[in-house]
Amino acid sequence: MALVLGALRLLLGVFFALTGAAKLLHVSAPVSQQMRALFEQFAEVFPLKLFGYQPDPINYQTAVGWLELLAGLLLVVGPPVLQEISTLLLILLMMGALFNLMVLKESLRTYIPTIVCLELLVVLDICQSLARTERVLRHP
């Protein structure tokens, strides 16, 4: 179980670190423009807009990029407590992304990457909790 947990943590950590870096570095012009347009749409349906807060799309993209990059790196090399916090932050981020996609009424195939990442993060969180519980139960 430890090997599977480590592999899943590595896979998700590298994936989120790379997607975060792509949001921050503006790798290519077409991808950067597409991402900016997407974050402009996301800013329009931001959940806290109901309370009068609407983020600037560029700052929103930067904040999400940093969160993904740092949480991804902490999943790979961080101590267990920070790995669990990173997992929870990424779960919340994916839930927010799913909310945005639903409000924007995007096609179902647009949801697939978000749903897969969310499911894998939930599995990782459950496995981390089980591993922690198992350690506690083994030590009298």
C-alpha cells in the first residue's frame, strides 16, 4: 500500500506542479491566451461574487498557478502533515473548478480532467488517512 500511495502522490504532485508552472510561466502564446480567456470566464462566475468580490482574471490565474505549483511540490517532497494539507487544498481547488465549469455550462468532456483529478485526490486523502490510522493502531 505504501508503494501505491507514494506513486499516486508523486503522479499527482508532478502533475499539479507542472500545471501550476504552465499558468505562471506563459509557456506559449496560444496556450497563454486560451488560459487567460478561461480565467476571464472563471472570474465572471467566481463563487464569492455573491458577496461583492470578483477577482482580477490575471491575479486569479496567478494565485491558482502558485497554489498548484506549491501544493504539487509539497505532495512530492513535503512532510506528511504538509502533504495532507496540500491534498485538501487541491481537493478544494478542484471542487471550485468543477463549480465554475458547471455554472458556465461547459460540455461534459470538459469536466473529465477535473473529475479524474478530484477522484484521485480523494483516493489519496483516504489512503493517507488509512495509513495514519494503521500506524496509530500498530503502536500500543
